[in-house]
Amino acid sequence: MIRNKLRAIHAVAALLMLAAVTTTSTGGARAQATDANTIVMKDFDFTPMVMTVKAGATVTWKNLDGEPHTVVSPDGVFRSHALDQGDTFTFRFDKPGTYKYICSIHPKMMAAIIVQ
């Protein structure tokens, strides 16, 4: 079931990237983040759902929900503990590729990092 959901993310990644570029230029989704490489967890979603970074970049996730969330890559590359409201998790992406991840507590929360 999770694999099917992750495949769906991959299938729509190009559309989501286009939407992220559009909302970034108008101050949309990324306006919630405190810096360019921060992903927020709010309303049981990751925002932005797809982020593109250069190899060597560090990405930070911040939980703004009142419920705990995790950041877990199904392939085991990274895994946070349960993050309470206001907690953060940081990971450095050294190798190019697409890194899909979910919240293991709320598996409908899915997103991806594309490292160039």
C-alpha cells in the first residue's frame, strides 16, 4: 500500500514541481518555511511536497501541528524520531537522487526530495 502511494508521488512529481515553482514565485507554499530548505508539517501535510536541492544541501523539517509526526524514508536512508509541535529534524543529502518519505504515524503524509 505504501509502495503504491510512493509510486503515485513519483508519477506526479513533475506536476508538483511545476506547482511549487508557481507558488514560490507568488509567495505561496514556501512562504510558510523559515528558509529555502525547510519543510513544514502542518494540517497533516508536508509543505512543499516536493523540494529540489543541490547535493550537499541540508534539509530541515519542522512540525507545526499539535500532533506528532515522523520523517521516514522507506529505503532506510533517514528516519526521525516522533517530532512534537515545534520540533525539527535535519538531514544532509550528499548523493543525487529522488528520496521519497512519509510520516510513519500518518502514512497518508507523503513527499519527496529531489537532489541534483
